[in-house]
Amino acid sequence: MKSLGESSLDALIKQNADMLIGCKLFDDGGNYDKNEVEWYREQMTKIDEIIEDCKEERRLVMEQMSENMITLLKDPSAEF
């Protein structure tokens, strides 16, 4: 479960990077202006930061769940 959650979020970050790589400038025969690509880059940076925050939140939740399971294994009557 842990790696699935992380790999899904890592895949989103990679897709963001791939999208930026695919934004070819007019000067290079592409369809994008330099300012437009820079705007996308700024937006993707913000999105990637949100994704990283979510990864950390998930990690903390998984850590807590793991600790709770260990407690329950030792003492099944312990409150979750």
C-alpha cells in the first residue's frame, strides 16, 4: 500500500516534467511561447510541492497505522 501511494504520486510529478519537456518553443518549431512555458513551469512547481506535501502526509498516516497495528498485535483489546 505504501509503495503504491508513493509511486502514483511520483508518476504525477514525472508526468508534469514530461509535459514541460514536450512544450517546444516557437523558435524550435514548437507551439509555445517562452513566457507561456515559464508560466506552466511555475504552475507545475506549485503542483509538485502540493504532491510532495501529500506524500509526507500519507507517510505519517501509514506510520501511525503501522504503530496501531503493532499495538493491536501485542494487545488486541487496546483501543485503535
